[in-house]
Amino acid sequence: MLYTAKQSCTWQVTGKQMQQWPRDRGFHLLEMLIVLALLAIIAAIASPSWQGLLAQFQARHFMQQLQQQLWHSRLLAIARQQPVQLCPWTAQQCQTDWQRWPRAQLLVTLPAAPISPIPAEQFSLRYQSPAPRHQLTYNHAAVRFRKDGSLDALQSGSFIYCVADMPWHFRLSLSQAGRSQLQWLPQPCPRAK
């Protein structure tokens, strides 16, 4: 048989004989349905782990942002040689509840210089608030940096960031020297005492 352009077969040489194979021009409906079913099964299996990864990414991003704001406040205290206070700010005053902070702002307060007529400065830091079901706790009402960048007496502590129903949490520890360290801990969130 002669091969012409109108025919839909290919020729393959095996040994001394030529064999003719019919050529498929697309997918059959059954093949497409099998592939779609497999993709649906994979998506159903991967969805919970994807949500966990997304929650962990959001928590890490929030804690890194908080760590940068703490660094900024510490450097501001050192550069200006003045104490700096960082606290959750709502209703035009510092609050004591860090859990409310995701829906508020952080306020940085520089006191007035004792000799200078310059008044106290206040400015808020911008941030991206975390998703719902996320919880932030800290064991003090505010973070106060001295003019040398260290914390006030007995101010060292840890910010704990938890996400509901996740087997991990983040801890941002502040040392008395004013330095911070961010850790991801593969343990459920510690219970408040």
C-alpha cells in the first residue's frame, strides 16, 4: 500500500517488514474523564496541606514584620538617644491587649527632651494585619527601649503567635539587651496561664 497525504497512518520499519499503525488525532472522552477524576482526587488530598502552608506563610510574614518594627524602634532609640515605647494603639491611646493589635496600630512614642522645647513625638507603624483565627500574645503591655537600645528592667519576654487548629506556633523572643529572635516551633500553641 502506498502512503499518501490523505491517509492517516504511519509506517514503522521493524526488521525487514514495514508495519502500519493507525494515527490518533486527539483524546477520547474516556481518557479526558479519567485525567479529570485523578486531578480532582489529587486536589482533594492536597487542599488541607495547602491551607496549612498558607497559614504558616501568613504567620511567618506577620512575625517577621513585627520583628522589623521592633528593630526599627530599637534603632530609633539608639539614634535619637531617647527612650522609645512600642504598644498597641486604638482609640487614641496605648492598649494593654496585644490580641487586639491586629485590628489596631502600633504606636511609637518618643518623650519630650528635658531641656528642649520639642514636644513628645508619636507615630504609628503600618503593617498588614493577620488573617482571622490568628492570635498574638505578649507578657507585657508595651515594649520600652532605653536610649542604649536595651529594654527597661524586667521587660524581656516573648511574643507568641498561634493559629487555631495548627500543630505549630511562632515565638519572637526579646532579650534584655533589646535583641530579638524569631523561632518556628513544631508544637501546639502553649495555653495561657
